[in-house]
Amino acid sequence: PKFGLPVEIRQSWFSVLDDLTICFDIDQEFDFPRDQKDSKFLACAISANADYFITGDRDFSGAQKLLATTILSVSQFKKLVCERLEPELNI
């Protein structure tokens, strides 16, 4: 609702997220001095050996040198991944 997306698009995205995401336990802590409350998100990316960390929070821009995961803005991720998948997923 925050973004004003039609119900059909939200349902398609929820379906994609359900199909393409994995839940797991975080097995480590991470110290991110710039914003300690964001450390848990970086720990999650590291524990999962994530390919991408998608965020709109500019606090993470300095974290790229701290991990192998590629940090992308939402618009960068959309261009890199979503726009390529949309025809296949009928989004």
C-alpha cells in the first residue's frame, strides 16, 4: 500500500519472493559502526553468503568494502534483475 501498487502486482511479487527466498538462522554478529541498528542486516547478508543486498538506506554505501555481497539500491536491482525477469514471470 505504501507504494500504491495494484493488488495484482503485489501478489505477483509476493509469489516471486516466496519462490525465490530462503529463511535461515544467523550464525554470526557483525559490527557496523556507522549505524549499529543496521548491523543485523549485514550479518544476515554475510551468513547467507548473499549475492545482493538491496537497500534504500545510504548508510550502507560505506559497507561495500566490508563484505563480498554486492550492495545495490532498489533501482539498481530493478534494472539488473527485475527487468530481466519480468517477461519470464509475467509481472
